[in-house]
Amino acid sequence: MFLLFILSQLLVLFLVPTLAAREAVCRKGGVLNSQGYSWVYLALVLTLAMYFVVPSGELGNRILHFVGGGVSCALITQGFLQLSGLRLRWIDEFLLFVAVACVLGVTNELVELLMGILLERNYFTKTILDTQYDLLMNTAGVTVGWLLLRLVPARLRV
């Protein structure tokens, strides 16, 4: 069960954005910048590490969403930008990062809801506030991730 959940998260978090970036670049006739995959791989390692390092419980869930749902989304979005070669103003870049985190965060919550319905037992949510806190932590994490990426020299980012 837990393995199925992790696999669904990996599909949503890593495979879909990577393939979308690849398709967008190839459609334009551009050349893929393989350095963008480094950010995606870093996000993958970070998220998997969080599943094994973070303690279970309420605090662990918040940390997991902050890092896995926020900071990792920032890394994936950075990888997408680098793969596609897009150059954005800082405010547009920030809004893109938050939008990606929101889409993936809501998708994650819908997967949790669907699994709770299919299994007739809710393993992931104890109250409605859990979903709200998860989305809040995703947004806070992507904001911190974006700010940390802004500290990386521009020649390494895009």
C-alpha cells in the first residue's frame, strides 16, 4: 500500500513534468540542456530521503510536505526552466514555482482522497485541517526553495 502511494507520487512529481519539458523543447526544435535533469534528480533524492528520515506523526507530515512538496517542487520547476531554456522575470518565475507546487500539491491531496475512498480507510488524513496544513507547507516550502535557488549564481540556474 505504502509502495503504491510512493510510486504514484513519483509519477506525478517527476515523470510528468520531465516529459512535459522534454516535449515542449523538442516541439520547438530546441536542444535539450541536460543540466536541467540535475535539479530533477536532486529533487528525487531529497524526496526519497525525506520518506526515510522524517519521523512519522504530525510534525513529520509537515516537514515532508515542506521539503517534498515545496522545496522539491522548486527544484523540479528549476529543472523545467533549464530544460526549456525559458527566461522569466523574477516575479513570473516565482508565480510559476508557486503554481507548480499548488498543482502538484492538490494532485497529491486528491490521490490521498482517492486512496482513502478505494481502501475504505483513510491512512493519510485525520481532519480537514490536515489538507489545509499540507497545502500551506507546500507553498511555504516552494517559496523557501525559490529563495534558495535565487542565491545560486544565474549561470548555474539557467
